[in-house]
Amino acid sequence: MRLFIIGATGGIGQHLVRIGLERGHELTAYVRSPHKIAPHKQLNLVRGDLFNVGAMARSLAEHDAVLSAFGPTTIRTTTLRRDFGRTLASAMEECGVRRVQIVSAAFLFRKIGILGALLKPTLFRFMAPDMAAMEREIMKDELAWTIVRPPRLTNGALTRGYRIADGELPGHVISRADVADFMIQEAETPAHLHQIVGVAD
Ligand SMILES: NC(=O)c1ccc[n+]([C@@H]2O[C@H](COP(=O)([O-])OP(=O)(O)OC[C@H]3O[C@@H](n4cnc5c(N)ncnc54)[C@H](OP(=O)(O)O)[C@@H]3O)[C@@H](O)[C@H]2O)c1
């Protein structure tokens, strides 16, 4: 498959690239810092802007799916996530690519456990509405979307033993490698179209 990876230099994104290449896919990594990624013959490295529809659409054309692990680190008030979602949806419409998966966050589920319930209105109070706005931009009828909401991320090993649940959170921690593995599997064999998916180890 031809997969378009966003956030490829990050924790989950590096696993998306590694697993995607291992499974023989042809990848485009659309990044702001190409120097962070090692070249590979099946990897097309593009320096790109996540907030420019035309530039993104030109690079995105003729791919089978978009996999995003984009996430700004700020917890302050921002619209970066919403603006990214809006740009991506418009770019996809412009170039006719329909399949998309984006990493969001488990704190948007209603039932999130005690720690999540404490953090959502405090530490994550600005992040949560921006994350929800990003999801809304992507959950368009014309897109074949899957929203992936992981709980707390670790740098633990790839287990492939993760649990998946549509519309709810099946646990409270998952490795970045397992999130990426789920997304590559889901690209290959879509089983959660138009679903918000909870994943956990
Ligand atoms: N941490 C958790 O426990 C947790 C839990 C649930 C959900 N999440 C979500 O999962 C996301 C991915 O996690 P992660 O650990 O893979 O994050 P990460 O390592 O911080 O990676 C984030 C990626 O987004 C890119 N990025 C950030 N701001 C950008 C901008 N303005 N323009 C272009 N690219 C930008 C980064 O690019 P650069 O390398 O160029 O900076 C990087 O590739 C998080 O950002 C968060 O939204 C996190």
C-alpha cells in the first residue's frame, strides 16, 4: 500500500515508519524535520507544512491512506490540532484520498478512570477541546475515518497483545509500538471504519 505518514518523527510515528517498511509498504513521511529520519528506498521523505492545504494535497495525491500521529506538546490554549484536522480534511478532499486514521486521546471517552477524570479538567483542560475539534474535522461522511484514542503511552515493547474496543477504553496504558501496529493493521484490513477506537495493552 501507499501510506502517507504524519508525525513520522515522533514516538508513535517512528514505529509507524518502521512497521510500515517491515511490512513492505511504500511510505511518504510528511514532516517538518526530515533530518530526524533515516533514508530508506521505500520511504519518500517530504518536508511539508501541516497547515497548508495545497502543499499537503500535492504530496498526498495517489496514496491509499493517511496515518497521523501528529500531536503538539503544548498543554496551553491552542487551535493547532483543530487547524491541522481542518487542513488534512481539505487536502484529502482536494486530492481524492478518503482513508484516514488519526491518533487522538483517551481522555475524550466518557469513562476514563480516576486519573483521567482528574487530569481532564485540570492539566488537559485546554488540550481536550482542541483534540475534540480535531476529531470533528476528520469525522466527515465523505472520509473513511478511524479515530484512535490511546490512554497513557509508554516506550514499551511491541506486544501485539493489545485490546481494541469501539467507543470505549479497554485499559489504561499502551506502548507506542502497539498503537502503531494497530494502525498499520487497520490500514491493511479496515475493521473500524467510522469508529472511535480505544486501544490498550
Ligand atoms: N503522551 C501520552 O501519554 C498520550 C496519550 C494519549 C494520546 N497522546 C497523543 O498521541 C500523540 C502522539 O504521541 P507521541 O508520543 O508519538 O508524540 P510525539 O513523540 O511528541 O510526536 C509528535 C509528532 O507531531 C509532530 N508535530 C508536533 N507539532 C508539530 C507542528 N506544529 N508541525 C508539524 N509537526 C508537528 C512532531 O514533529 P517534530 O518531531 O518535528 O517535533 C512529531 O512527529 C501525542 O501528541 C498526543 O496527542 C499522547
